Amino acid sequence: MNDIAEQAELGGLDFYTYPPVGGEDWGYAFATAQVRAIETQMLSRAVLLDMANAQNFEDAADLLTASEYALPQGSRNFTEVENILKLRRSAVRKLFADLMIDEPIAELFRARDDFANMRLAIRRTLTEKPLGTDYSDDGNVAAEQFEQVFEQENYSLLPDYMQQAVGRAVLAYYQKKDIRQIDYAIDSVQAEYNLQKARQLESVFLLGLFRTRIDLTNIRTMLRLKFAESDQRSVFLSGGYIEQQRLKHGLDIGYEAVGALFFATPYYEVVESGVNYFVSNKSFLKLEQQCEEHLTGFLRTTLQITAGPQPVIAYLLMKENEIRTVRLILTAKNSALETKLILDCLGE
């Protein structure tokens, strides 16, 4: 392990709320200035809340008229919404790739779609469902090539990290014939891949980002296993800040004590709010919202960086989250869901 990554990783929980974001890189001065400018065009929280409180889908969509998410004139078709959101996501990913000087970082984030495609393909293959053609083309492996690999079962054409994911996921599934084991296995390979790349890139920021994500994933897993009264103890991801013994202990105590278990960690509010909402509503909705809010809070700490890849990465992830939020609100309005549920999703 290189010195920078080793210092960041061995430090453990030596921070109060968020891990450090690392230093400046003046090679990214132009890229940072560009994302700072376009960040001002992102939707405000007030607009999102107005959409959530709108009477119906049409009124919510009208609030986007002056934004990049505006529907075509006279159109109120939800299919149009999906098309616009996909275009916006593709556009922000292209901008990210254009601004990212370090190609290995761009490759690292494209790998997210490789793992998503892998998850879909393995599920379909093992459950003997048609493979289909709806794979993302934003990964390192083209969708067309990906589909061909799985149809021919010629996995040697895939990058090493994807071959590893196939092998581990298939083995995990057949051990218990449980479809959820596919997700656990792929999550594990993806977490290992992310940490390995962060160390190779000597990126304190990426290491903190991925270790935080591991913790949040493990917290979600802990509460879902607890709800299901599962006896599984070996599905937690390695490499986070939170020790696995704490997570396993959370499975054996009452819900009223789970929050206190995380009091000395950065995730107390995430767990406490998530558990309280679950006990009252039998829903993980608040937990998901709190996990997303915690991660966004970390991304916003990149404001202290004048120049570097950190603000560019943060913009990509926050913009993708904005796109997901717009989709969530409009989907909920289109399905006539209660406004309170939408507001709960937004943390109100």
C-alpha cells in the first residue's frame, strides 16, 4: 500500500463527521472552475420541495420548465421524462470524462456500470430468464460486447475484476440457491476493486469516499438482516471504518439500543433516525434518505478544494443524485403517492 493511502486507512476513525478530502492539484484548475460555475445551475432544495408538494404530475413537471429537465412543449408523457433524465445523466458523465485528466479515475467510475450490468446478467443467467438488451452502455465494456460475452459464456473476454465478480457470484448463489447472495458477492468484489484503485491512485478522497460507502452499505445490510431475523453474519463488506463486530452486535440487540451502539461513530444520526422511522413506519425510507444525505454532506466538503479532481467527482455524484431525485418525485406524482412519503424521501 502506498504511503498516502496507508496513512489515510490506518488512521481509522480519526475524524468527527467526514474523512479528509486530500490536497490540491492545480492541473485541475480549469475543471474545478467549470464545475463551480455549473453547480449554480443545479436545482435548489426549494424547487424539489415545491415539486413534492405539487398537486399532481403535471404541476410538478411544470416546475422544471426553466431547467434542463423541461419536457417538450405540450408533452406530459412519463416516457418523455425518462428519456430526458437518461440524456441528462449521459451528458454529465460525458462532461466528467472530458474534465477528468486522470483516465484511471474515469475508468473507475465507468466500472460502476460494468458491475450493474454484471448483476443483471448473472441474475438472468442463473434464474434462466432471457438476457434482454437493456444493459447500460456507459461502462468500460460496451453493452453489445457484454451481451455477447454472456450469451457465449466466454468470460475470459471481460476485465479481471469482472471475471472475479462472475466467479464469486455464481459460487455464492449455488451454495444456498439464494438470489440475494449474488448481490452480496458482487458488492464485495466492487468494494475491493474500489479500494484497490483508490490506493493505486494515492487518493485520500477516493479512499474516504469508498470506505464511507462501505459503512453505509453495511448499516443498511445490518438493519435489513435484523428485520428479516436472518442468521447471516458473513455478508458485511470489509474495508470500512466501522468494525464488523459492532455491526454483528447490532443484530443481537433490541432496536431501542441500536442507535446508541453507533454513538461514537460518524453515523449516529443516520442509524438513530433510520431505526426510529422504521420502528414507527416499518419502512427503510428514512434510512435510505439519511445515508444519501450523509454521503452528500461529505461530497460538499470538497468546497474547500480550490483545484483538484475531488470537486469534479463530487459534482458528478451530486448531479446523478439530483437526477435520481427528480425521477423519484415525478414517478411518485405519476403514481399518485402521498405527498408525505415523498417529503420523507427528501428528509422533510
